[in-house]
Amino acid sequence: MSIVLDDRFICPRYNGHCFADLPATIKWILTGQGSPGLDPALLTAVGPCDTVVLFFIDSFGWRFFERYQDRYPFLSDIGRGGSVNRLTAQFPSTHGGLTPDEVEIPLLLFYF
């Protein structure tokens, strides 16, 4: 479960439950090398394969998936034919392609 600091902010859950873990996970699925970035408990329906299709819908929170999965065939189909998992975001954003501990923004301090 994520750390909820107040009604508006959920702390990213790194080390297995954050979308920052997706690149390592996809590499692991495709090559079997390294370790999966995501928690192995989230990957029980996933094994080695030749192709990975990742649908990453930015700003489409889990609450919207839960609300609309029975209403829209696309959402219900991916739930039945794939793996749908609740992940947290990361900070700073993914635009630089680095995890937060690699960003090295001067004077950026994290307090939890």
C-alpha cells in the first residue's frame, strides 16, 4: 500500500510498486536477465515472452479504472487478458529517464 500523507498526496512507493520500476521489469520479461523491477507478486501471470505491450494512460488514476472497467470493453479486456496493477507515480517525473535517486538536482531534498 502507498503512503498517504494527506487527502491530496500519495508518496511514491519505490522498490516494486512504482512506474519507475517498469523498464527493469520489461527487460526481465523479454530477456530473463537481471531482476524484475516490480514486486514479483504483481507478476504471477507474467512469464518470459517475445513481445510486451504496455498501455500507460497518464493521469488515469486507479479510482477511474475501478469505476469504469465494467463500462468500457477496452478496460475490462485488458483486465481479463493481461495484468493490471496499481502503481504509484515517481518524482521528479519520467521525462529525464532517470530514477529519483539518479537525478542529482542540486538542493533537492526529500523528507518523509
